[in-house]
Amino acid sequence: MGGTNQRIDGARLWDGLMAMARHGATPKGGVKRLTLTAEDRAAREDFRTQCEALGLAVRVDAIGNMFARREGRDPTRLPVLFGSHLDSQPSGGKYDGALGVMAGLEVMRTLHDLGLTTEAPLELVNWTDEEGSRFGHSLMGSGAWAGVYPLEKVYALRDGDGVTVAEALDAIGYRGEIPAEPFPADAYFELHIEQGPILERDGAAIGIVTGAQAQVWWDARITGQDAHAGTTPPGARRDALVAAARIIALVDARMRDAGEEGRGTVGFLKVEPNSRNVIPGEVAFSIEFRHPESGRIAHLASHFPAEAAADVAATGCALSMSQVLHYAAQPFDAACVALVEQAAARLGLKARRLVSGAGHDAVYVARRMPAAMIFTPCKDGLSHNEAESIEPAQAEAGCQVLFEAVVARANRPLA
């Protein structure tokens, strides 16, 4: 890499990533660090300790989001934020989310080592429950902070054992006293692994993320009737799993209608009573669609529930669908995106523009301030998997671009 003599320490960043991966480490080399668990608390405490060792002031809001502040030269300027999340999927990888947090910490360390003070203050963020794997509601911390989700509604969400978000926050001691709401800030940057194959396929070191796809998610439940598998003839069956299979096929069909840019998934399925010789009487499952065009997702949001209900009614069962989220495609700020692009060019890194296929905290933060994202490649595009893998040089390149963009934004001349 060229461009600057203000360099992050790539080896130190990698060591930090490996150390963080010990919290919730799995035998297959990944992590299971579900939000607001003991493993998450240990990761948070580790993060807090490292921040405070650099003289950063750490505060926690009412949904558990953590903000580590480094003062700037001009106390009247709004802070530049950057970060990601430390929670993981049940069988997650070492880098999803954690790369953005630990790279942000390396940015702070580098500034400390170089004795540099930016004009604007800097704040490193660890958002609560980006993954949604425990309480079924992704982007929970950033969504509550941005005002997308009412805090009391979020507090009442329950995990599979009936524990509420509020109870889980209290159990690990991370229900902070400051409000979970937006505060004045200048911009937000987020570094993340791509979680897809485009950068690796194109031999690009950096993804310049111009925005994120539109999405709609539902929680669905089909109710039929439990009955004996051996004695109930076809005409008397109300098989909830057969009805669910029709909807799963419908999701796949509507995805393919949208061509290669379409995405449609049923990723969660729970069958009751889940017994070999009982016709399933109830099935709970998730449905989601994603697409770069907001209009296509809006059409699905309006029409898919009725289409699905008609298919289910033909089986004698009943369908209920509760919308979990629906948001339009989110463009990122042109000036912030340009800073990322300029940083990659200055460093001599091959880069390309792309739209994020996954949701990230930056999507909701972008509703409140200018924002941009930086992607690094991951092997085979694999993520949400213990085999998720990146190379140390890829982490270093992404972190250096983050450093350049954040410092440039914090030091920009004000009109």
C-alpha cells in the first residue's frame, strides 16, 4: 500500500481479532457469541478495558450500545462515529462484525501512538444485537437508537427460553442510563467483511459500498391440526407442514421472478409437535425478501401475504404473518462514499463500488447522519459460518482505508 506514512499496525489488529475470537470460541474455529449472554458480556468487558486503557471515555445507552469517545481539538465540532458489532450467529465466524469494532480500536490506537488529535471528536461504537439470532430482531440496537423500533417494544422481545431483552440487559449489567436515541454527530463509517463473492471474484481489495438493498421480513405461523399419521386419510388432513412447504416454494418462485438480483429465503422453521407419527399441526417460520429496487420489495410487502394466505387456505389450514421489518433501499452519503474511494485510490488498492446485499447497522444510522461502508473480501464469500475466513492483509487494508476516511472526515475544513 502507498499513500501515507500514518499506518495502522496490521499485526496488532490481527492479534486483537484473534483475542476477541476467544470469547465464545467454538471447536470448529468460529464463535458463538449471542447477544446479551455471558460470552457477549465478556467481549464487551474486554472491549471496554482496551478502550479505557487508551483514555477513551466509554458510555452505554439504554439498549446496551457502547460508545468510546476520543476528544478532538475543536470541542464545538460534532463527532465522527465508526464501528460495528460484537455479537454473532449461533455458528458464526470470527470476523462478521468484530472486524469493524477491532479495526476501529486499531484506528484509535494508531492515533494514540502517533500523538495525533483530530479536529473533530471520534466515537467508536459497538452496537447491540446486529445479528438478531437470539431475539429474532436484527439491527436491534441501532434500530432502537435510530428510533426505528420503540424501546419498550424491543425490551419486551423474548428469546426461545422466554427471557426478555430487558431481563437479558440487566443480567449482564448493560442496560445503560443514557437514552437510546440519536445525538448530534457528523458522520458514520463501518468496516465489514463483504459476506459475498464479488470482491474476491473481481480481485478487488476494497468494496466501496454505495448503499444497501431494500428488505421485507415476516414471522409466519400456519395452524392446521395434529392427527395420527397412520389413521388419518388425505381428505381429513390439515397438515401445517404441507402448507408451509407450499409457501417455501412460493418464496423461491418470487425470488427467481426477480432474476439474479432477487433474494428470498425461509431460514427458520419450527414444526409442532415434531413427532415421527403425528401430522404436524403447527409450523412457525421466517420469510424474507431482498432486492436493490425499493419498488419491487414494496410490491412484495403489499401482495405476498394475500397470495400466501390463499395457498394455505387450499390446504384447510390458516396462516398468520407478522411483519418484522420493511425498509427501502438505503443510499449512503455521496461525500462519505467519496472519502472511502479516495482513500483506496491513495493507498493503491484495487476497489470497486457495490451495493450491500446484507443489512448492517449503517443502514439505520444512515437515516440519522451521513454514512458509508467499507467492505473487505472473505474467502468464497462465506459468512454466518464457522469457516468464515479472511487474510491478515485484507483486514489491514480495510482498517487502513477506515483510518484514512475517518481522519479525513474529522479534519475536513468547515465552510
